[in-house]
Amino acid sequence: MKLPRSYSLKEIANLISAKFSGDENFAVTGINEIHMVEAGDLTFC
């Protein structure tokens, strides 16, 4: 699923009260299942 706009990894983490590993400015452009993930997507395990 593509998001209507790009979010930073830090913005997403703040929205869901989650910790993250990596560049806080990483551009997140979608959310997808692990077998369908594309560059810029988040997936949950």
C-alpha cells in the first residue's frame, strides 16, 4: 500500500510509539507484507 505522502521513519515511529533502528530521516513511502515489500516500504514482523 502506497501512502498519500512520504513520511520519515522518525515520524512513523512517533505515531505508533515504536523504537526503530536506522536513519531517522529514511523516507517511508508505503507499508506492505514481507513478500511484497518494495524500496521505501515498511513491513512488520
